[in-house]
Amino acid sequence: MATYIQVPEVDAPYPTHASAQFPEPRGDAITGDRYWSKDFAALEWEHMWKRVWHVGGRESQLEEAGDFITHNFMRQSVIMVRQKDGGIRAFHNVCRHRGNRLVTVEEGGVGEHFTCPYHGWKWNIDGALDWVQDEEDFPQGSPCGKLRMKEVPCETWGGFIFYSFDPNAVPLLEYLDPIPALLGNRDLASWKRVVWRTLRVNTNWKFASDNFNEAYHIPAVHPQFEGMIDDHYSTTVFEMYPTGHNRMIEKLQPSSRYQDAQQMKPLWAQVLKEWDLDPSDFEGRAQEGRLALQQARRKLGPERGYKHFEKLADDELTDQFHHTCFPNLTLTGTPEGLHVFRTEPDMEDPNWSTFDYWYLAPEVAGGADVPTLYGLRPWKEAEHQSGDFDAYSAEIPQGDFLIQDLDVAVTQQQGLHSLGHDDAYLARQENRVRRFHEVINDYIAGRR
């Protein structure tokens, strides 16, 4: 029987929240033009993107006063800068003299001022205008002490820096609720971003949110995971929250979708061996290896350097916790780390978007390198890698799921222009996909 919602219990083997629900969708149509229409993209910008919270970067990028990062979204640019008191403030990246962009680099540091490259106006890192050329020549009076950089709301959670274009944005923790509580066993603020990739992809930004709101695609797109990820809806927990965010929990065990689910598969056997479990002990009952693996990681993890295992609930020691945060951020927690996925729209063409993949990892005692999709990486902040998806390649033994997902994204974007497509025909396990689109509609219609 499908576990479309796990009723939160005090003794649940994973973090729960009382607001979890699985409502039936209204049935709003998901038509192709939502993915390629410039008119629809304009509605998203005006009614949704200008109101939600955006991830601008990581706190670790701002070590000292004057350190800054920029985030460009559509035609907007925001500077986030560390203040002398240790706080972080965010401002529109523009000089209020004649509208020149103040900063053109992704990150850097200044002493006390951002200096406009056009006429040299000096803006303090706290937003004040401290100096202008020929101050006495302004008939309306000196702009110093009068003008300030326009500030935007800026808050942090889990080491992430968020900002919003909405001056009246709800507090960040209220907006994210209940995601911080669900990820509360992980000290994300101290984890390092050991992989940081950005790809430009010929698909609409909504593809990734659609994709990570269901596991229905896994057998066709990611067949290599059959032996160790249970993608079947009968064993998966699906939850939705009033704030528009969702969660899906997939068990780490051979997929229940297949008749041989209890037979040992090579990939699953490898995982068990790594934790001193004999795969032959579970032949004919392979899925029982999941609980044995939890016990082994609980016992052996700390002595192998995985001190963070002590804080994880039992199911967090094995399973994949996919949190899809409205509208464009997915945080997938595994025992080893956190996969971060983000898509953002192209400023000109809704058929294009940027796809970000970050991998955050906790420190492993002894200074061990961190296993990632791209091999072992040192536990330090990664350099930013970027490029076009057409030029992206990776050599991963189990197959790069990012390549598999983005290949489908490109062909789906082509198909969404077809006159033969009018609405998505969804299974119940895909209800979170339709709910995602209905929340977009709610923003556009002024219901949120």
C-alpha cells in the first residue's frame, strides 16, 4: 500500500513535522506554453520572483568585513557584503548617480567602499554615500548623507545567504518552514561546498523542480540505481507543506519495483561491504540489509571519522531525503552530505536556464578527502566551474545522473512546443508536480 504520507510520530526514525500533508491537487492544467511563453515568464517575474527568497551564496565566502559576493538574477544584480559588526547586508548592485553597475565580478573584497567605475562615487559597505566628485556643484545639495544604496532583505540559514527583492518579505525562517526543522540534525553552516558547478541548459527553469518532485522517472532515466535506491511509490514517503515546499524520502535498498528486489545486486553488495557487512548474509532478503547498514553506520561511523552520524536519526543514516523548496531549490540530504540543485531563468529566453549543482559535506576526522560525483575532493571550498551543458562531460562509474536528467530536460523542452501536448497526465505519485505549478498559479493570481 502506498505511503503517500507518513503520519508524524514521536518515535519516527526520521525528522517529522506536524504540517505534513498530501492534499489532492486542484487540477490546474500544466500546458506547454508555461515553459516557453515570454508572457508567462513575465508573469512569473512580476508576481513570484520579485517576492520569493533567493539563494545568493554561502556565508563562508564572506570571511572579513568588506568581502562581497554578487548574484545576478534576470537583469537584476545584488551585492551581499560582510559588515564591520560581522553581519551581512545586501544591496542592489547599482550606482544611484547614473545607474552604472558598481561591481562586475562574482566575488571579492573592498576596504570600506564600492567605487563606481564611471564617475568615482564611493559607497560605504553599509550603503551610505561617502564621497562624490565636485560635491559643491549639485544645485539640489550634496548627495552625500542623502543618498544610500538601495537595500534588500538579507538573512541566513544553514550557511546559505538569502535575499529577496520584496522589501516586505516574510522572515526567511517563516518562508522556509519546515525545511530548517527537517534538516535540523545536520550542521549545514559548518559544511563546505566541495563541488560548485553551473551549467547553461536549453530548458526552462521549471524542469528541475518538476524532476525532483517525483521519482517516477528513475527506472527509465537512472536504471543504474535499481540495485540500491527504492524508487517505488509503495515504499516512498511523500509530503507537502502549506508553505509550498515538499519532501520525498526514498529508502536505500534494492528497488521494490522488481520481482528480484530481495536478490543481492553488485552495487548494493558493495555498499554493505564498505561497512563490514557480508552481502551473502542477506541473499534472498536483500532489503533487510538497510537496517543492518543503519546499525553498522551507527556503531562504526564515529570511529571512522563520521562524527556527524551521531546526530542523525536512524533513517537518515541510509535514506535519501529530497526537499524541494519552492520555487527553484532542491536540498537532498544523504548520510554523507547535501546535494544542492538550483535552476534560474534566462533573462531573454524562457527556453533556456542555468542549472547549479553544489555538494556540501561535513568534515571527516583525519582530513580524509570527500567522495563526490566527480571523485575524491579535498574538504575545502571549491572553485566555481561553469559552462554550457553541451560541453559538459563526466566520468562516473555509476553514470552521472546530472547528465541523464539534463539530457531529458533538453528533449522535453522541445516536446513542450508540440501541438500534440495540452496537459500533463500524472500518476498520483506525481501530485507534487501539479502542486508545484498550482503554487506558481497562486502567486500569479495574488492568492499568496
